[in-house]
Amino acid sequence: MESKTVVKEKFFIVIRGKSRKGFCRGCIGRVEAETQRGELMGLLYCGGSNAGTPKSGGIVRREDTYPLTRHQAQLLLFVSSPSKRLELLCNPQLFSAICELSQDDLVVVKHKKGHLPGLVKNLMQIGRKENKDDLHMLGFEVEFMDNDHNLSSKKPAALPLFSATDIVQVVPSYAAPLGLQWKDGQYGSLNRKAVTRINSMPNIGSSARTVPQSHRSSTCHVPLDVGSIVEVVSNSGVTVYGVVRWLGVLAGKTDEWAGIELDYEVNGCSDGKYGSQRYFTCKGNRALFVPMTKCSPDSRFGGSSTGRDTPKPTELPPVPPYEDSEEDAPPVPESEALSLLVGKMKGIQGHINSCYLDATLFSLFSSSVTLDDICQKPAETEQPITCSLRKIVSRLRRQGFVPAESVMNFRKQLGCDTFRTEEKDPEEFITLLFQKVLCVDPLLKLRSREETSQGAYTFQIFLEKEQMGQIPTVQQLLDTSCLSGDLKFEEMPSCLMVQMPRFGNKYKMFSHIIPSTELDITDLLYNSPRECFVCGHLAQHECLQCLTDRKLQPGRIKQYCSTCNTQVHTHPSRQDHSPKTLAVPENVASGTPLPRRTMQLFAVLCIQTSHYVCFVKYGPNPQSWLFFDSMADRCGDDQNGYNIPEIRACPELGDFLSQPEEELARANPSQTPELVHRLLCDSYMCLYQMPPETLSKPNHQES
């Protein structure tokens, strides 16, 4: 293969595409040359003790890679899991902060005992270099704080080593928590390599912009209440974060103060007492009392900024408080989804059994264009509850985070007390949402065998387990359910929400179900011309018994022209079948090409032990998938804490679903990645929409 001259040494990580000649998603390589077609010829770094020595070569498309500096490549090389590397890469602010770590910077790391704060002491080189072009793996030695949050005075010992993906939060040394103290030069005897600072930082798909200092406010203009997530800045510029647990006037004070439970222990704080009086209860060294004027909404989670003199390079850019806009926010575009949505405190914050509602709203409105078209109504005809819903959707799309208060207010407006205190099924909420809130006619028009028509918002799969294979696809389930019940769609639906055959929280008919990325409903449309399964001519008969015939591609609807129907049913194994005559549309010539009518998967609701989560496709790229959990983590106890929602990028789901149907049928779910396995096991409802190009046509619904 011809190649261009060798390019200057540079490194990259493969971010998309299937495995190709040695390269796969998440692997790290070094560019050696570039082909005439613009592809990169490079060397691949393998795992193990010699991870920094390239062992094999390969070719990868430039658009499937992201460039890395040597320092970034060495940090990611110490991360053994390719998916973890990509997950960190999807959090550009955190990755940038990790690359800029200096000695004595405060970090929070994942540990077997939980998330622990500590100080970075050394940047360690791991592995051997056989020649000058090889890479070291880089890891961080971190020293934890003792219970009093002073640095330990014990003799220096071997410090635990952490990779870049073990670090979940970074706080520069000049912004260490209040009360944290250490002696200068205490670690001067440690003859270790200091942490190296790197200046060239990635900006991976981020649309964030630095807000000019002149635009930042030094006072809080957002009303705070008990439960608000806040930050407090001291006169010296130190920032701590926590949740407001109490508001009022302290004994001996005249102005309003706030009692805050901090995210981590700080020496000198209390357990909720101020002086001799108790105002709330929390763990020791976590209660901080400050004047309300010192509090601001947490800027990390979309609140207003604080009036600090120097912006912190590792923090998320300040986001102004949410302001209502008369214009509806459009769905989040693919190019901005990762930077806006991925991370903790992203999506919709859950509260009191709200996961069914949170997951459903995120599935329907974060990225789907279809629902916007369906729900367009004149503003003057909207009810207050409809306006509340639109505010939730706009806030999600503009800021990437909706606080629990907004959703709880919406639940209260629904007018049903049980929706606020008890968990409901998504289909109940969907019906209420479209029927009572959005005032939308049923999305589906179904015609039964009695020739009667009925409307529905979701479609429930009903069938016998014996009719299907061990791991069915949604396409097979839908086809079989419609034929078994003699149901047809009167017209092409713009949105089709298919409920899987499972009932309640425990019973499910199939242990695993494969969501079909494309749903072909051509043969499920009433009085619509259809092709003969055998010869492709106009079909005149349909046979339910042929559906499971292993000699006739099982799982596919079988319809035949008169000639093929006779021939197929002369076979001894099919002579007892009872084909049904189809209503053939008038003025359709026998040889006329018949277009296929398909719908695209855009979300999957899942349930496991009464908890709902969802997967959402945020763009046309096959790997553009997100996983959302409105209660992924929690801060505090059940009475005084709050839920932490989280959104994760899961391109591995796209890789799995992009495989041919034959390979999917042979897949072993237990050997799939964590989130893929969760999708296959826990799918509850699959959501489909018309392709965007179909929606743009004026007459997209045909009978």
C-alpha cells in the first residue's frame, strides 16, 4: 500500500468504528505514516508490563481517532479498560484537570472504602522502555488524609497508586478545603519525581466557553432553600460545596444564616450544632454555618458563579441561572450531547420513587425530534401543567440538568397523589402525559379482526413463549404479537412505544431481548400493498403458522401471491396451515416496486428491582448512545440527603447492536459489556420514531 512520508510523531486514541486490522475502540496508537486515502498507519500499544512498547501495527481512519499528546497517551495507557479510557475522554473538563495536576493538588479518588480525598504526591512512571520512542505508563501516588483531615505524621511509606480514571474530582492546591493544613517541606525527604504540568489540553467536543470575569456576579440572585446545592467561598478564595440543611437566624445573630452539610469532612466544622444549640444533624466535621450572603448555587451543576478573583482552570465554566424563554429549546444535537449531558448531576434529578417519570421524560424529550412535531400546539391553548413540562424539557436541553424541585412540582400538578408518593408504570404515565397534559390523540390506530379500530399510546406485546426463540428481537416479538392477535396498524405511526412481554417487577417472559435498531412495519399496515415473501410480487395471502417455520426464515411475517401460497402449502408439514386472504389495494399493479416502511430505535426504558433507567440514542452515528440513571448515587441519608443523577456515554451499545442479526442471535449476553448486558436483560419498553427524512415529507402518514 502506498503511503505518504512519515509524519511527525503523534499519538491517538480510537474513538469509534469496529475492530480493524489490529485497532479497536479505546486502543492507543502512534502515527507512523498516512495513506493516500487519508488513513493513519500506526503502531498499537498493548497491555501488560510492556504496555508502552508497540507490539503490532494497523490502519485506522483519521475521523475515527482523537489526537493525544504524549502525556495524555501515557496517562490513558495506565488505564487497562478501553471503555474506561473513552468514558474519561467524554468528560473533557475532568480529563483536562487530571492532565494539569501538580504536586499537593487535592483530589478525590475511587477506593475500596468509597470516594476518599487525598493529596497527589508523585507522578510515577510504570513499565520499561525498550527504546526512546516507547511510552511509560503514568499513574499518581496519592496520600490520603487521616480522620482529622490533617496530613499523617507517620513515617513515609509506599503510597497507593491510582490511574487517571480513579480520580473523580480535582481541586487545585490553592482551593484546598477549609481547615486543611500541612507543614511546608514535610515531604521534602521523599526523593520522588514531582507531578509534571502539561499545558496542551484537549477540548473534546465541548461547546463550553469561558465567561468573562466582568460578567460574573459576586452575589447570589437565585433563591436558595433547604435542599439547595451550594458553594461557599471564603475571603481567601477557598471553595467548599454542600447542601443547605437549615435556614434561619442563629442565636446572637440578626441576619439570615445557612447551615450546610459539606460533601466531605472539614476540620473545625460540627455535626449540626452551632455553639450549644443543635440546628440539624449530620456526620461530624461536616456542618458549616455561614451567612446567606456567602452562599451561591453550585456552579458545577449549572448554578450561578461566585465572585472569586481568579477563575479555576479545572472547574466547569459558570452557567447563568436558568431563565424561562418563550422559545422552546430544540433537541440536543449530536455534536453537543457529550459535553452538555455526560457526567454526574446531569439529566433529571430523581426524588421519592420518581425514576419511572425521570427515565420516561429523558427518553422522550432529550434528543427526539418526533415528539416535538407531535406536541406542537399554540401557546395560548396550553394549560399551566403543559407549561411546566415545557420548562422541564427546555431546561434539560439548554443546561443538561433539571433539579428535583421542578419535577416534583410537575408531579403535584398531575393531580394524582399516588404519582407523587408511589412508583407507577411508564405506560400509565405516558398515557396521562399525552392524553391529559399534551392533549394529543392516540399515537396508534389499531384495527382488530372484528374490523373495529381502537386508539392507543403504547403497544403491549402479547404472545405465547413457545412461538419465539430463546433470545428474540423486538421485530420478531412485534410481528408475532400482531399476527397472533390479528392486529394491524391503520396508518404509519410517527412514534411507536413497544412494551416488552413482562409484567410487574419480577416476571418476564424472556431472560434477554435484543432491541431491533430498525423496525420494519410494512407488513403490519392495514390494507397496504405487500410483497410476496417468496417471489416479491404483490401478496394476496398471509399465514400465521408459517411465522415460526425454520425452513422459511423463522420470525419473519410470511405473505404470498396466489401461486407461491399454493406451492408453499403443498409441503406435507404445512398442509394443515390456514392462510388468510389479504385485502389487496385497488389500482396496484402486480409488478410495482413496493417501498419498505421502517422506524428507528431512539430509546429503551429498562427496569431492574423496581428501578427504572434508560438508554437514549442522541444522534445518527451508530455509537451515539447515552445511559441515564436519575438516582445513580446519593449524598446523605434517606431523610436529609439528595439523589445524584448521572449520564454515561455507552458507545459499546452501538457497536453491539450494529452487528448482523445472525451474530446477535448467537451472542452470549453474559459475555457482553456491563451496560449492554443490562439493556438485554432489563428492557421494558422500546421507543421507535419515523426516520427524520420521512417526517420532513408533508404526507408521511398513509393509509
